[in-house]
Amino acid sequence: MVERILEINHLKKHFDMGRGTMLKAVNDVSFHVNRGETFGLVGESGCGKSTIGRTIMTLYDRTAGEVLFNGKNVHELPTKEKFKYYRSMQMIFQDPYASLNPRSTVREVISEPMEVHGIFKNKKEQLERVYQLLEEVGLNRDHANRYPHEFSGGQRQRIGIARALALNPDFIIADEPISALDVSVQAQVVNLLKELQVEKGLTFLFIAHDLSMVKQISDRIGVMYLGNMVEMTAADQLYERPLHPYTRALLSAIPIPDPDIEESRERIILEGELPSPINPPSGCVFRTRCPMAMDICAKEKPVWQEVEQEHYVACHLYQESSGTSAEPKVNILSK
């Protein structure tokens, strides 16, 4: 039986902007992550995916819903238990330079979590652990006494990965870990994460907006739009049979390295501006940009449901309440 390491149930995170205005960054999102897998969370900038990651880490408090890690609600844990929780879950941040203290050496950056949690009482053992972590992420011992500004972006991100591994966590949230890196370096970092996952039995929540790269590392993928989850299924299924119009538009933007195919395929261009999460559209939040919007889309919010085996979508095109069945609408959306 597959074990769930993380469960997100009806999670909401709203920010008070003052004068009675609320920014709905995450609005009723539910999903789970199985132990040992990589769950990809994708969507445009501002869709709420990074907010979910920070709320899981309790860097943000939730507005509603629950985050269950190994069956325990992390936002209700006593302080001592929450301290232990941080040893089991770590985060890799988007900007590898901003997330590293420029006044600390690499040795100090990596050893700080060990000191906070009292992992090693012996400084020599702690230093040996720092050396080991550096080698595991493709760096060497000589780098321990250097400062973050002396490294390239890819090397700095490797240091961030080493810091995340310092406490031997079970689960790592990678918040757009490759978006600030050169294209030539992105694949190296993704391959490193995959190798570490196999060696250490890690579970990843991989947050990104690059669907082509997410496919290479993820077992399952959830697609977000304006604070809402719109589709979720296995990675291969999502790319072979996308159901939601938004997912199809995202996939159509991925270039194909074949001039003949690239020239002949249809590109779905979304018109209109991305609505504000302060004042989202009524009904389906995607309707103002959806090329297949219907009258019901403005009146009712689509229900999150399983329309095929392990394939979830929130769209009126697939709901019985809309007077339509799933399969005919799938044919309309077929390639």
C-alpha cells in the first residue's frame, strides 16, 4: 500500500491587504504526496504555488484547511514537536544567493542547522559531515572556507541543497530551484536531485513553472491557476492527455525540437490579462481567459473531481451537473 507522507486538505491562505481587502493566494487546494515520489506543482507566476510551499513549512500560517505530515497537523503542533518536524522537512529556495548569508562561509551555512538542532557535539565530526555533504552535491572540501559570492549560481544552489540535506530530512520542498540558473546548469541540478532521491529515499515537492523540466523529475503533477488547483494526474498522463483548457495552453507553449512538428502544431494563445487574486472572477477563475467558456462557468465554481482513474480536474466541461458527460468533451479537447 502506498504511504502518504503529506496531505493537504482544503488549504486556504489569504493575506489581509488592509481596508477589508483580502488577497486570496491559495483558495481551497487539496492534494497529497506519496512517500518516495516527486510531486510537481506548476503554474504561472502568482498562482500560489510558492505560498503553498511556505505554508507547509509554517513560514506562513494557514487561513483555513489542514496540512498533515505523517498524519499530524503541522499548524497545531506544540513548539517542541514543531522543532522536530523541521528536521524531517527542509526547503530549497528559488534564489540561491539571497537564501545564503553572504557573511558566512559555506562551512557555517551548512553546519548552522546541525548546531541549532544539536546534531553534533564534536566540532570535528560536524566538519566531517560538512565535507561529506559538499561531496554529495558535487563540490569539494576546499569550498568549505569560501563565501557564497565566490561561487556561480549553480554552485550556490548546490550549497543550498547541501544545507537542506544537513538534518537528513525525509521530505524536501524545492521552490523553483532551477529558475534562477542558466539553462545549461538546470539539467545538472535536476539530475543531482534525482540521484539524491534514489540514494537517500527522499520525497520531493517540486515547485516550478517550466513544464518541460517538471516532466523530467515528477511522478505526478498538479496544475494551479490563480490560487486554485485545476488539474492533477500522473506526469505521463498529463502530457499525453491534458484535460483542462489551461493545462493544454501551458503545454502548447513548450517548444518541440523538431522544425516540422513545431511549425505544424497549433499554439493556444490565452487572451486577456491574468485576473487579480484580490478580486478573482466569479465561478470558474479561468473563465475570463478560457477559449471554451460556457454560461455556467460564470455562475458556478467547478467541482474538483476524478474524471478518469487518478486524473482529477476542476472544469465544467467534465461535470454531469453541466448536462454533459466527460468523454464527449474530452473528444472536443483532443489533439
